[in-house]
Amino acid sequence: MVFNIGISEIIIISIAAYLILGPKKIPEIGKKAGEAVKKISKETEGINKEIQEIKEAVTK
């Protein structure tokens, strides 16, 4: 999914996050978000691999 967000929107979101969360929480949240993206990526890769194996088994 692609979002049509410009630089001005990113700046506004960043300022709002800074004001709401504070400077100490932002790195923690960024780290957790990065870990979640990494985990989702690994799971997606595993699912894609299983689908490919099933396709190969069906076509044989």
C-alpha cells in the first residue's frame, strides 16, 4: 500500500509525535516499530516460500 504523503505532512506528523510522545519515547517506539516490520517481513517471506513450494508440487 502506497501513501501519498508529502514532505509537509511528514513534518507535521513528526512535530505532533514529538509534542505528544516527547523526545524519550520516540526512539523506543521507533525501535519497536522496526522490530515489528522485521518480524512481519520474515513471516511474509516464509508464507511466500510455502506458497511457491505448493505451486511447484501441484505443477509436477
